[in-house]
Amino acid sequence: MNPVDDHLQKARNLLENEKYQEAIQAYLEALKLKPSDQQKGSIWAELSIVFYSMQEYERSIEAAQSTLAFDLPDMVKQNIFRTMGFCFAALNKLDEAAEFFEKSLSLDRDSEKQQITIYELIKVYFRQQKYKETEIQIKEVEGYFYQNNKEYWLSLLFYKGFIFYYLDQRDNAEKIFEELLENAQDNPRKATALFGLAFVSFARKDYLKTINLCEAVITHDANFFDMETIGFMTSASFFHLGRKDVFEKYFTELKKNYPQGRYVEELDKLHQDGDGKE
């Protein structure tokens, strides 16, 4: 084994053992030993993984971009593009994240690893509000995940339900959320299904049912990921039911906890209406 390979093996062992700073040093030492172009490409590719593991996403992207100067096999390029997609998604740069996930998938869509890449692209498209594109990607992989990874499949049901909701297909959305609720194996996952059903009920102006569903969400998951929305739907439902006294309590709490929240304008408008009527 030549000195470059020695340093690469050392760096890979350190990376595997999560000794990231030492791994970086070993990779940089390997670069000083005049490696071949192929070795340089591998070094920068693996450095990108190290930086990603350290959540240093900008440095990971820079290292990944350094690999593109070398003639690398498609398998390596696929992984580089995939890593860049993850980094841009973490930085909330959704256009770039979608671009690099798509580049990775242009080289392979069939492997097990790339089914996960499609799943990550689904999440990005959903955040971009590209609901039709999201639906197309879900159709491609939902059968695979149903057969091979039920947790991913359940997560797809959550996205699928909200796609139908945002496309004003409330009956279809309700069916999907009910399917999620029926198949969920733990309370936090059930809470996500109940959350979707609460959206549907609120849109239908079934406010009593909305309140019950929101309470069920909290019962199933006291640390639910979107308590602000739960609070808003509950408070607005009480308002529309004529319970201004209860609405005022929620209003005060929401304004305190989310002073710059997503529902400030809607809450203020309800508060100003004053008589508790629609």
C-alpha cells in the first residue's frame, strides 16, 4: 500500500469512528502526497461527507464542488450530488437542493439508496408547494416503501394527505389521513394523522370536531411539532362556536408564545371582531 492509500485508510477508519477532526487532518495529509486525480476526487468526496456529518454544510458543499474538477465514475458523482442536495436542504436553499437531488437521480433511480433520494426530493418539492410534482414522485416510490420500509410509507401518507388537502380534494385527504391513522403503530405517528384530519374538519367549518381532534393530537403527542397551528385551529374554532371567553385565553397565550407567528393577522382580526360571531 502506497503512502496515499495509507492515509486514506487511516482517514476512513477515523471517519467510521466519528473522529471527524482527525479524519480531516488525515485527508489533508493525503492531499499533500501528490495523489492521482482519481484519489484527489475521492479525498474531496469523502471530506464532503465528513463536513456533512459535522453539520458544516457550507464546507461540505465546497468540498463536493471540488470533486467536479475530476473525471469521476457516475456512482461517485451520484453520491456527491446527493450529499449536496442534503446540504442545501439543511440550509433551506430549496431550489438548489431540488437541483442536486434531480442530478443524482438522473444517474440512477432504481437502487435502494436512490429510493431514499426520491423521498428527500418529495420533501423538498412539498416545501416548495409543488404539489403536483410531489404527487408524481410519491406514486413512483410508495409501492417500494410499502413493501420494504413501512415507516417511510407512513411518512409518504402524511405528505399525500396534505397534497390532496392543498389541491382542495378534502374527501381524498380525509381518506389518506384515516389510512395513516389506521396503520400508525405509535402515538406520535397517530398524532400526525389526527393533525391532518383536524385541517380537513377546520376547512369544512366543523369546529367542534376540530377542537376534539386538536385535543387528541396533544393527548397522543404532548411535544407535537406544530403546537402553534394546533393552538390557532383550537382558538379559532372556539371563536366561531361563540365561546369568546375561551378564545381570549388562547389568543393571549398564542400572542405571548408566538409574537411573530404565522397566524398573527388572523388572530388579530378575530380579536377585533369582538362579538364572537362569524
